[in-house]
Amino acid sequence: MSAPEPSREAILDFIESERQAGREVGRRDIAKAFGLSGGGKIWLKRILKELEEEGETGGDGVERPVHPRGALPPVLLCEVKGKDRDGDLFATPLEWNEADQGAPPKILVERRREFRAKRHAAPTPGLADHVLLKLTRLKGVEGFGYSGRVLKVMGKGKAQVLGIFRALPDGSGRLVPIDKKAQGREALIPKGQTGGAEDGDLVSVALRSESRFGPPEAQVHERLGSLKSERAVSLIAIHAHGIPHVFQPATIAEADAVRPAGTAGREDWRALPLITIDPADAKDHDDAVHAAPDEDPENPGGHVVTVAIADVAAYVRPGSSLDKEALERGNSVYFPDRVVPMLPERISNDLCSLREGEDRPALAVRLVLKADGSKKGHSFHRILMRSAAKLSYQQAQAAIDGQPDDKTGPVRDSILMPLWAAYGVASRARDARHPLDLDLPERKLILKADGSVDRVTVPERLAAHKLIEEFMILANVAAAETLEKAGSLLIYRCHDEPSLEKMRALGEVLASIGIKLPKEGVLRPVLFNRILAMIKGSENETFINEVVLRTQAQAEYVAENYGHFGLNLRRYAHFTSPIRRYADLVVHRALIASHKFGDDGLPKGTTLEALREVSTRISAAERRAMAAERETTDRLIAHFLADQIGSSFDGRIGGVNRAGLFIKLDDTGADGFVPASTLGADYYRFDEAAHALIGERTGESFRLGDRVHVKLVEAAPVAGALRFELLSEGRNATSGRSGARPSRGASSGRGRAGSPFGGPGRSGPGPGGASKRGRGKSGKTKPGKRR
């Protein structure tokens, strides 16, 4: 007989407790915990469905584990923000996007006496400290949803303000802030407080005094570099986000002392003609591929695909200076004018670069594909390899298209054609899986010798890019499957499904162009693909692709798997780029340990708690890199357009809030702002449901996605900010839904004209996409997709 039905709160408490313990929860686990059988299981299925629809949980409990929707991860990097009225410290997540996620949750920091008895109690943090917290949900504590036990104090956040020093004739100076939100709020730097800064220097200052009637005074704390030098724009982002960019002497010495790995314990695969396919300007080559028809008579039409990845673990040992600094950086950061690498060039560009004709150690996976593209099996090997050819994407594609050159001609039939045949098979399985298929062009900035923008291009997306990306995804999946089967800990790459709130917002946008979003059924990427297919070739194609992108959650690294929604995969890990991502290095070490490939694998005694901490740190480092890269691009384009004040451009409304309109230009992809106060003689209210500003008197509306013609009226290159004047007329009140008068629930707001760049900043797109940043591979792309 089935036990009494538990309350919804009891089910949610059980799911949370299992999550805290690092265990996945399925419907069967919940039924067993509460003694449900027969009709009780049917009741549970309905309750879990209701909880998912209400946004309380994610996952269906069958194919996807159930987890609390919107819950913070068990271990989180936070910043101590202040004290409550009882004197207790509280913190908020260090990486939090208020535009997308609302106000950040407050986390009660446990007092030290509450865990003093523990052997490894962390020191008591102070205000502005960055801390790693072990989180527990709280109930009945006003104002707090979580409490946090301090695992580690990471250091102080930056108390200084960054800006550009502008010298004044009397020996004093002024600070031009680099933050968009601080534009127009300069600080005065008195004579004798300039710290030797020269005009045009990027400086860090400490604000000394505030005034109600004038600018604050500041003192230069540190000179960080000169904007008159090359590569200065990325320097702003590096310091603004605290990105480590100078290797410690001990790390450099350790890298210089490393010698090439030997052949002991490795299979000799030097006769296998693996090749590298990378961007033409790539300096390192950390993955190589090969394919051939499967000769097994039991696998007709099948193929054997080999993916070999540079064996970074052979050189970067756990606990070494190289390892500690790689973890601190988390990943390489790619700017248009420079790269901040995760590892010194001695490792990344030399010992671990799979150079043509040179022996290199690698970790390889051999994938056996069936004729329908599904995987029949795979195996991992620690090898010694020798690349047979170094090709660019364009070279490889041209050869396949019948235009080989001297380099590709000799390998076209023997190497390239089998690769393309295997890709044709693999793509069938990919199409059957229906991963999210967004089509957004990635713009590339071409720079002059002085570091300024020469032009903005949209590189063609070739089949060669897709081939490498698909093979990298297959290798990543194989790594996750192998380690799970071995019972090994690992770091997953996970991507949650969109939140209920974002799906509702998407439905409203689609309704405004006459598309109805289905409300029933399990959420799958194929739903978005159908929507994208409906608008393909229409004027709304780019706009809806961007809206769907913003609907997606942010991908992250976690030690407990919950799947990858965008790729439509149950398990996924990053294996293919340990040169530039610390997560991949951890996965390599786990594979080495589980296969007994050597003594340089994941250390014995590595705990789930330790990998949670690593996952939290590298996820934060990735978000830091994305923000820094995006801001640098904004600044470079603002520099590029600064001498075109008064020029007009075509674009599209890419965002709307009560303060005004965010405009994205067609040609350059530049983002700028139109304050609501400059729209015209009417009073414009923000209609959140319609994503529009609507005139109270005329009903004229400006809606998300509308095409517009604008004039550039102001540029602030240091902040990467542009202000536009709208030249286009809005939609007429009778021309459609978005032109209607605001609904009763519309919130009003006009935005102040005081700041040339309007109100609060708009968040960038969200999901998690590709991988190897900047290069078009899954695990191999530049800013853009991060799967």
C-alpha cells in the first residue's frame, strides 16, 4: 500500500537536500524516499509536472534529473556587501546580471563561532571581501534566502575607481571614468595627488571626498599604462575586471624548466596522418583529426574518427605554480588586439602545439560511428603523434570545393575527403538530435598596426568550421560518458533550460509578430528551431535569433551533472582545449587517472567539494572574460565611430526600457542608446508586455526589433558608449499591436537626458555556447558561441 502523499514543500526540501549532498534526483528516487507506489507514483508525476510549470524545479525526473529552479549552486563565489541590523554580514553573488535576473539574493554569512569546531575553519571575512561560500537554503529568515559557510576568503574586491587621467595646466588633473554608467561624473585630482601620472594614462584612484555641489576629489593610487601606446584599449578591460595578465616569476621559471615529455607509457601513433585545421592566424594548434571508413564488416557504412588533443597534463602537474596560476586565470581571454593566455607560451605555443612534422604527446579518443551517425563505441589512448599537415579552414574548404593548393593537393583524397565523408555521417545524428540552431553572424574587428579598428567584417561560416566543431562535440561527450562509467569525479559543462519568466517574455515578443508559442509539452531545443525556421528569410530573422539567444540560460561548469539543454545532450564535458580552459585540464587528469595512464592524473583524494570550488571559480572567470571581451569590442568600435559624429546609420531596436531605446547598427554591430526624453514632443511610457515605448497622446510606438534610422550625436570611446538621435518615425497607433496605447499595467518612465548615454545598461546575450574561444570549433571559437 502506498504511503500518504507528501506535501509539495517536503518534496522540494528533499530535492534540495539531495542537491546539497551532490546527488542527482529522479522521479524514482523521490517515490522511494516517500514510500510511494501505484497511484502515488501517478500523483507524483503530476506534482513534478506542476512544479516544473510553476518554475519551482527544472528537469522531468526521467530523462533529466529534478533540481530546484533558479536555485543558487551549492558552492558560490560571492562578495561581502555589508551588515544587517543585527550586525550579521551578508553577501551577494559576485557575478549577477540584474537586468536578466532581478535583484541579487542576499546570503547570510555564518558567524565563525558557528563552525569554529571544524578543523579547517576559514578566516572571518570583512566588507568587500570575495569569498567562496557553501550555501544552504533558509526558511523563515526575513530578507535572506540562503546562509553561507565560508570555505575560503579569496581577497578584497577593488575599492579603487579606474579612469583616464587628463592633465590640467596647474599640475592638477581630472579623471575621466571608464564606466558607461559613470559618464559625466568626473573627479578632480589635486596637485600633488597625481602620482606622477601623465596625460592619457590609465590610472586607479581612491576617492577622497564627496561634494554635493561639485565633483569629488581623488588621489591616484596606481598608473596602469598609457592609452597612447598600442593595445591600450584591452588594458582597460584587463584592469577593470581584475584579469591576471602577468605571469609570476616562479611560473615562468617552471615553464622554462619543462622538457619535452618522453615516450614511456604512450602508444606510437606517429604513422597516423592526423592533421590540424585552424584559423589562418592561429599561433597554437592543440587538436588534430583523422577519419577513415570502418573496415569492420559488422559496421557497414561506418567510420572511425580520431580526435587527438595536446597532452597539457604531462607538463602542468597538480599543485605546481603553473597549475595554481592556470586555475586563477581559469581560461585564456581573447581580445581583438591581444590574447591573455592561461598558460605561458613555452607551454601553449611550443610544447603543447601540435606542429606539423614534429613529435608531440597527446590524449586521443577513437570514435566508431555507425552509418546513421550514432556512436557505436569509443576508446581513449595516451599517444605520441606527428601532425601530417597544418591547414587553415579556408584551405581545407577550398580543397574540398575542388580548388586545392600545393599544400592541400597531396592530402585531399587521402585525408580530407574521408574527413568530409565522416562528417556527413556525423551530421545525420546531429540533425536527428535537434540541438539549438541559432544563426547569428559573428563580427570580427580587423585592426591597424596602431591597434585601432580598420574595418568590421563578418567571416563566412564554412563547412570546415562545422566539421571540426562536430568532432569536438563528439569527443567531449565521449569524455563525459567514459568518466561517468568509471565512477570518476569530473567537471561537466552544463546548460539549463530557459526560465519560465524568459519563456513568457519570448511568447510576448513572438505574439507581436503573429507567432504563437506553444504552452504545452516538454521544453526542447527543437521548439526554438521551429520558430527560427518560421522566420528564416524574413525581416525579423536576425531580431528573433537574438531574442531566442537572450532567452537561453548561461552555461556553466559544475561538478554535478544536469545536462546541456542547448546541445540537447544528457552529459557533456570540455575535453578538447586544455591549453586555454582549466576545465579541460581537469577532465584530462580524470581520464589519465581512470585509465591508469600515468602518475600525473587527478590526485587521489580529490573530493566533490574541491571540484565544486574549482567549477565555481572557473565559471566566474569565464563570465569575467566574456564581459571584458565585450567591453573591449564596444570601446574599439566607439573609437572607430568617434570621428563620424553627425553621420546617419541603419539599425534595429535591440532593447527597450523606461529610460530609452538600445540601438544595434547593421554594419558594425555597434550598440548605442537613444534616451526616451529625446524621442519627440509626446510623453512615452514603457509597456513591458509589448517591449515598447508608447506615446501617451499620439500612440506612436517604438518596439523591440523595429528597424530604425539614427544619427550619431555623441561618442565616449573610453567608456565604449554611443548616443544616437532617432531619425525614423515610430509605428502608428493603428498599425498593429505594438502601436496600441499602453495597457493598465504598463510602467511609466521617460529616462533623464542628463546622462548622454541614458539609463541602466542592458545585459548581453546569455546562453552557453561553444568552447575554444575565437576559432569556430566547439571548443574552438572566438567570442561568440560557448557551448
